[in-house]
Amino acid sequence: MPPRTSANGAAHPPRPRYASIPAAAEMYDVDYKTVRRWIASGLIHGYRIGDRLIKVDLNEIEAKAVQVVPSAGERKPSPARTGR
């Protein structure tokens, strides 16, 4: 799906995808305490809904907390192996 744009063609950021802390933890295969640590450290934002419920934006987790691990063919050789 192409990015959303306004009438003047400016791109809009993607719509937030909110999930509870336990749901986000399950989705990314981490403990709920890890998601709470990400919020406490400022890595991601938590959004309080009412008195008790806290939700997180899954787009923010993907952008800030999820790292892509390169495959063997994508790795850059280390300086020790190239002799430099």
C-alpha cells in the first residue's frame, strides 16, 4: 500500500497501530517487562488510556526497537579478515 498523502502531495506519517503492553510483548516475542523497560528508558512512548491501561504504538516499536539481522551474504567483512 502506498504512503498516505495530502491534497498537496505531502506524505503523512503512518497511522498509529496501538496495542496493549502484553499484546505487543507477545507480538515481538519478548516479556511484557521488556516493553515496560523500553517505555521507562524513553526508547518508545506509552499512551495511558483511562486510569490503568497503557498502550504502545507498534509502528514505533518496529522503527526503534526491532533490528534487522543481516544474513551471511549481506555482512561486510571485518577489517581483521581483509588484512587492513
